[in-house]
Amino acid sequence: MTIAPAQTSFTPLDADWRDFFALTKPRVMTLVIFTGLCGLLAAPGHLDPVLAFTAILCIAVGAGGAAALNQWWEADIDAGMKRTRHRPLPAGKMERTSARDFGFALSGGAVMVMGLAIGWLAAAILALSIFYYAWIYTVWLKPRTPQNIVIGGGAGAFPPMIGWIAVTGHITLMPVLLFLIIFMWTPPHFWALALFVQTDYAKVGIPMMPVVAGERATRHQILGYAALLLPLTLVPWWLGFAGEVYGLSALALGLMFLALSAWVGLRRSSGAGDTMKPEKRLFAYSILYLFVLFAMLVVDRVVASYGA
Amino acid sequence: MTDFRSQPLSPAELAAFRARQKSRSRALAVVLLALVVLFFAITIVKIRNQSAMRAAASHPAASASPLAEGK
């Protein structure tokens, strides 16, 4: 005997909880959680561990909600790219509206809890970051301009700022600097990836820099942003917001980042047989770079508090 | 996209459907339980912080007072 389940709602027939979890882009979330936590730990002041955990949870859930909304909007584009075609929506594992509702529920819930438990300034910036990623980047900029990733990079730059504001309750120059560091880091990080997956973006009509301006211009811009990033990461040290542990680490890490970017920026692809090793190396290093840079900010704070 | 079939499901499909439904329900139960614990903990922390602030407001100079120091 066979029984047909009720077909009255849009309950996804095949979606497992893992599919919903995959909608939140857990790998991207790792960096969001880490930078948010570093902002929180490096900030002057103290936040109760329960509230600190809540703040980080809200940042993570908010980022997950924005990622789900991004995948809801871009399901058709994702289906056309090798890198993204196995995501839950293009793979046909769930109804599109489920992803949308899931995204709105996570985003709204994260902002509400952040506001009630931590403060409404942190909640407002969290809401802005979700709007920035889900609307300004995904809907507006990404399909329209090759500068999409430059301005859209702001979305990923909010977490340390939110973490910092969760502790202090107000915006000062330092959280803005943390925002700017990730903002400036995003183009070389993402364009390194776009250089070795550019055929996919071209296929689905997304005007990524290598597709529109060409590979050479993209390589030059990678080098340009890396050159701007190095002095920017040293500003907290120069202004006395961070000590030598951070400053010297930022200098060493930044010089390495600049060297790898110069390698990518000044070379030319040798054609179809090019394995794009320098670009892949830069992409991998850029992730490590950001992790270590923010970790050093926290280490510097710990060292300073022991020295005081 | 998911195919919302009008045809009845085979026993194997139905079993897989039920298994996924159960896994989603369990995951949701875990999330709701975790939220209950989290909200309870937040409430306790908020009450404790407010009590501490009230105590500080009602005895503003208690710790800094020379009398308090000399007692």
C-alpha cells in the first residue's frame, strides 16, 4: 500500500536539516564568527560571557540569514556555475520559498535578539549588514557592475565592527578601521578566486572584473588594493589603538600579502594550460592572512592587559 | 526544483520522506530547546546586572567614602 502525503503546503519534500544548514554558507560563517569574536575581544571593556556568546551567535545567524537570502535570489545563477550547482536550491533539494522564509526568519530573529540582549546600535548595524549583503550586493550591484565586489565587500566587513560595538555601545575610529581593513582585503581575496573560476562567471552573465575589464586590469587592481591594505592595517598601531605585537605582525603579514599580490598582479596567464597556481596561492593565503591579523589584534590586547 | 508529485509515493520514497521530516523536526526541537536555555541565561544575566546597578546607585559613595575606608 502507498500513502501520499498531503500536498497542501510548500513543505519541501526532500530537504534535510543539513540542506538548511548549507543555505547559511557555514564556511563563510567561520570567518564572520572569527572576525566578530576578535572585534569583541579586542574592544576595551567587558561583556558578560553569556551576552558575548549571544552577540556572536546573532552575528553568525544574521550572516546565515543573509546567505540564505542570497541563495534564494541567485538560485538560477547558482545552477549555471560548477562551483555552486550543488547548493540545495539548484540541486532541487528544497522549495525556493522555503529558503526565502528561512533567510528572513534567521535575519529578523538575529536582529531582534541582538537588540533585546545587547543593544539597538549593534542590532541596527547587524540589520544594515544583512541588508547590505542581501540587497545592495546580491540584488543591486552584483548583476550590474564589475565593482560589485568592492562595494559589496562592505557586507563582510561589518562583523568585527558589530563585535566591538556590542562591548562599547558606541562607534569610534577603531571599529571603523577594522571595517576598512576587511573592505580593502575583499577585492584581492575575491578577484584571486574570480581569476581561476572566471569562465563560470562569464557563463552566467555576472560582470566580475576579469570578465568585463579583462584579466590584466584585474591583476593590476589586485596589486593596487594589496598596496593600500598594507598601510591601512598599520594605522591602528600608528594611532596607538594597538601595540607592537599587532603592528609588527600586520607588517610581516602585509608584506607577504603584497609579495603574493605582486606575483599575481605582474604576471600574465599563459593560456588554457595555465594552472593558476599563484592566484590559488594568493586566495588561500588571503584567508590565512585575515585570520592571523585579527588573532594578533586579540593577542596584542591580552598582552597589553597583562602589562598594565 | 522539488517535484511536488500528485502520484502516490512508493514505500521506499515514503520512508525517505518520513526520515527527512523526522530529522528536520528533531533539529528544530534542539534549536528551540537551545533558545529556551539561552533566553533564560540572558534573563538571569540582565537581572543580575540591573541588581548590581541599583545597588551601586543606592550606595554611590560607599566604597570611595573615607568613613567606609576607616571603619
